Amino acid sequence: MYEAIAHNRRWSFALVLGLVLLLGGSGFALAEAWEPGLGQFGGITGLGLGLVLTLFAWLGGDRMVLASAGARRIEHADHPQLDNVVEEMAIAAGLPKPRVYLIDDPAPNAFAAGRSPGSAKVAITQGLFARLNRDELQGVMGHEMAHVQNRDILFMTMAASLLGAILMLADFAGGMARSSSRSCWWPY
């Protein structure tokens, strides 16, 4: 298991490094294409942006992922069976009980998010929760607890939140390019 944890940490580091270098290279290329000689400034700006995005993903990636899924935290009184099953699976795995979230979506899905077992969260869609009996729910939550135990959640949370941040930036840049083409900001 410790090998899997070390492997996931290496992949998380490689993901972050790759993103930062990608943004630095993209900043260099875009700035150089815009105005020859500005590549270094664009590269440094891209690297800085990559570091800021990484910091946001590290500090709040789990909240970003849960918010983008429309997840809401549940208490024991809301769904006692779900809360009990999550607690049982956490005890069986020797982990602290993660916070439990429900997503109002008919599609069958579940995921775990967080940086560590102490900050873990598990989410399940209403569609999957409604289809499962107790044994099946234990299987799904056991699977999610395995992600928590193996520290897969750090890599998955970082990947999802960084991808979301990049897509938001791309959408923002695309909107700027579309609006600026009408105001002659973009020379092409």
C-alpha cells in the first residue's frame, strides 16, 4: 500500500509540474506571437498563473469539485442508511469517517475528494443511491474508501480542479477573443 501512496504522490507532483510548465510554455508562445520579444514576460506570467492555480487546487480543490457537481452535505438525520454505511466502511478501512455529500442527479456516480484521509469527502448521486440496496451501497462506499486509503484522492482532486480551472481560463480567453474581435483588439 505504501508503494501505491508514493506512486500517487509522484503522479500528483508530475501533474502539477506538467500544468505549470504547460502554462509557462503557452504564455511564452502566445506573448511571442502577439509581440516578438515579449515571450519571456508571457512565460513568467504563465508560470505564475500555474503556481496560483496549483495553490487554489491544493487548498480548495475538493470544495471546487463538490460545488461544480452541485453536491450538498448531508447529516445523519437526512439519510441515516447512507451515513451508517460510510461510517462502517471507514471503520473497516481504519480511517476517519469522511464527510458525506449527495448530488441531485439521476445519473449513477460516486466519487471521493480531498487531500488526505482526514479531509476526505465522499459523494454519491441521487440516481445511484436510489438504485442500490444496502450491500451494493457498501460495495460502492468501500470502493470510495479504498481511494481515500490509497491516497488516490489527492491526485484525482488536483486533476479535476486544475482541469476545471484551465477550462474556465480557456472559456474566459475565448470570450475575450470573441468580444475583442469586434473592437479590433485582436490583429488577425
